[in-house]
Amino acid sequence: MLVTSQTEADQIFQKLAQKPYVAIDTEFHWTRTYAPIPALIQVGTEDEHYLIDVTEIKDFSSLGDFLENEDCAKIIHSCSQDLILFYLMTGKVTKNLFDSQIAYAFLNDYHQISFGKMVEDITDEALSKGSQRSNWLKRPLSPTQLQYAANDVIWLMKCFPSLQEKLAKLKRNDWHRAECQNYETDAFYEVTPEHKLYRQIKGAGRLNRDQLSILRELCAWREKISQKLNLRPRVFLSPEALFSIVYNKPRNTKDLKRCRDISPNVMRFNSRDIVECVDIGLSLEEDQKPPIIEKRIPSKREEKFADSLYKMVQDKAAALQMSANLLLTKSTCKKIASWNFKELAFDFGTLASWRQDLLKEDILKIANNFS
């Protein structure tokens, strides 16, 4: 059922908030714009489903009330992007999540299974992918698109009982709940401060302090203007363009023209701002410049320790018939190894309690072998 009325949408979200659990999914467009553009919200129970045309809805307060209602479980597959979209639409943190992708990883060795593959594995039903890449903002939506969108919540609801039952049988409900709760905090939605954005640029670790100063100014400026223009920062000024500017240090428009990958529009309207970022970066006192991003090279023994940890994790995950990466990622194993070889006590409090119960003793045993 396609819903285009504000009143009807409000009534539906108010009614769904009274249910014990509801399947939910979204369709949105996010290629060039700064933020995703919502197109459709699919919601469903065991008995009914609705397709909410959010291009026709202006007030999302009832959606926000539904999302933060802790009595109703929201069943979502691979929830992170959907939750960010909901947060941008409503300003509300979604509560009481049941992520089916995480649930599946607790029951199989497949870490990030697609929705279609999960449905096929649980129900033996192969879903059509025909409308997956279609334009969800174009109206009217075709019957094929509507059926594709409806299938997302219809089949998610059909998979839910099986996932729930298996988690309960293996006594992993609490494990799953702990993982889902990571998405139910304000911390998940925290935005990186503008003055720290430069550290997210791949390759920043190769730069000296002068170059990092320029990159920091450029990234902070790029973020502000990208929001203003409603463009993804990398669409407005690509990482390749950033590095070209950082390495060439243009001090005027003529110098800037020798930099690569800057679009004609950016060159025309923003060249002075870019040169100003370079000037600011180069004018900083030593104590104002960002520190070098350390590239620590682990010793062979430390690498062996990390490999031993991950081998233990893989063996334990295989015995539990669950995803090794859900149990403990390779990067976390490297972090533990790093702390050990820096002679620092690893803070087990950074691991969920269920992980501590499963792994702490083995981690300490391996650490003792390398002490």
C-alpha cells in the first residue's frame, strides 16, 4: 500500500509503535549530494505492509516518535545507513534494534551477508534484484519498483522468527542485543570535528607538518562549502585535488591552475579561498601545526603475536559456527598486539562483555607466550 498523505503516514507510525516488532527499510538516493535524499520508507508487520512516499511527506515527527519508542523492536538488515538517514530526517536516535545481518553472522560464518542471500538461505526463495539500482526519486513509481520495495519488509519479517529462534536456542540473544545497542547511542551519530577531518584522508600519513597544516585548512573549508552547496565533499574537491594542492602549495590563482583534478567551476568561484587555505597553513607557528601522523611498523614478533590471536579467533569462531570478524576483527588483534609490545595493559573494557567471556583467557594466554 503506497502512502502519500501526511495524516495517513502519522496514523500508521502511531499504530506501528504499538506493535512488538516491525520490519523497516528505506530507499534513498546518495551519489552527489551532501546528505542522502530519502525516497521511500517501507514498514511491515506479519499481517500488513506500507510504503511511505517521503517525497510527499513534510513532517517526520511521528516517524521520530516511532523510531525512539523502546517497546517496539525495529527489524532492519544492515542498519547503519538507514539509521543515519532516519537521524537526519528526524533528529531521533532509533531504539530497540534487531539487525538481521548481525543476527545471521552470529549463526553462520558469513560476516556481512546481503539481504537477498540471507532470504534465499533461510526460505529458499530467490528475490528479484531488478529494481535495486532504479531511480527511487522519479514519480510515479512503477509496479515493479513497488513490489521490490514491499518485498524488503515482507521477506525480512518472514526471516525474523527463524533468526530469533536460532539465537535463543544458542543463547546468543544477549550477544546480538549488545551489538545492536552500539547503534542506539548518540556516539554513533557523532560528526567528526572539522579540524580533524584531514586525518580521514587516505595518504595523510605521508605528509610533513607544513603539508598537514594545508590539508587541515582545506578539509575544514571543503566541509563547510560542501554543506552550503549540498555536494559530497569528494565530489566538490576530490582527494586527488587536495593532494595536488598540498604538494604544489599554490600562492596565487596562476599557481593553482597548475594543480590537477580541480573542476572549472571550483577554479572559477573558489580559487581565492583555496589559496587562502594554503596561506593560512603555511603561516602557522610550529606549535600550531598538526603533529606528524605516526606510521608505526610492527616487529616480526608483534606481527606473529597478532597472527596467533587471529588464528585463535578463527578457530573459536569455527567451533561456535559464527563469523570470525564479528567475534574479533583482525585490526583489533593488531591493536592488542601493539599494546602488548608497548608493554601497556590492554583495556578489556573496550570489548563487549560477551567477547570478554569468550576471549579474555585465551588472549592473556597468548600474551604470556610472547612476554
